[in-house]
Amino acid sequence: MATPDFIRTIRASAGHQLLWLPGVTAVVFDDDGRVLLGRRADNGRWSVIGGIPDPGEQPAACAVREVYEETAVRCVPERVVLVQALEQVTYMNGDICQYMDITFRCRAVGGEARVNDDESLEVGWFTVDALPELNEFGLLRIKQALSDVPTWFDPTNPL
């Protein structure tokens, strides 16, 4: 995934130390109940769509932007389905990040799914009973987006 310019600027002075960053995930459904997925260029795996908000960008606006940039699909956020602090990630270059992910359930309202940037190898619509292999991150977000449960958060550590 492309590293935003503002993070490159921070890294120039912060080095590889841990950066706490916002992250946004969009679980997009079409009118037939299919979910939009992209096969990532960095690891070749299918995933829900996501990215990092630009400074000052609202999370919902980021979800809409990321979906369009990666898939050419226009969407509207319907609700927040999940808020979760993720585990630390150490990248190949030694950079360490930890993300606070906000996941939105979104509804497709236009566009035609296609690879729209260099972050995806393929994009497509999938029925929820015929998903390609996904990691637990994506499966949990799709499950929560389909449920009637209010926004999910980890209740084991409320303070």
C-alpha cells in the first residue's frame, strides 16, 4: 500500500519508532447483497477496502475516497460497525505502526468495480456465502456489517 506523504514527513524525523495511526475500512454491499473486495498488490490476498485518512479528513469521507480510488465504485457510508485498536505491525523496512480501525458499512451507489489504482490486482463483488479466502480481519468486519448489533468494540478492557 502506498504510504501517504504526511507519514513520510513524520518518518523523516521519527525514524522507525511506533506511530499510532487512524485507519478506515469500508465493507461495501451492492443491491444484491454482494460485498466488494480487492486483491491487494502488496500481498496478493483478497481483502475489504481500507486506508489511512489524510490529516483533517473525516473517517467516513476517507472510506468513500478509498473505495473509489481502489475500485471505481461510488458508495455511501450507512453506519459504523466496528472500532478496534489493532496489533502493532512491523514492516519490512523496520517501520512500526499501530492502527485504530473504524469500519463502516457502505452501500454502493454507482460506478463499475474495476482496478482503479496500483494498490489492487483485482476487484470484484462476492456473495457472502462464496467469499474467496479472507483473513480474520476481513471476515469479522463483514460479519459485523451484516449483523444488527450496534457498533462492535472490545468490551474486555473498557478503562
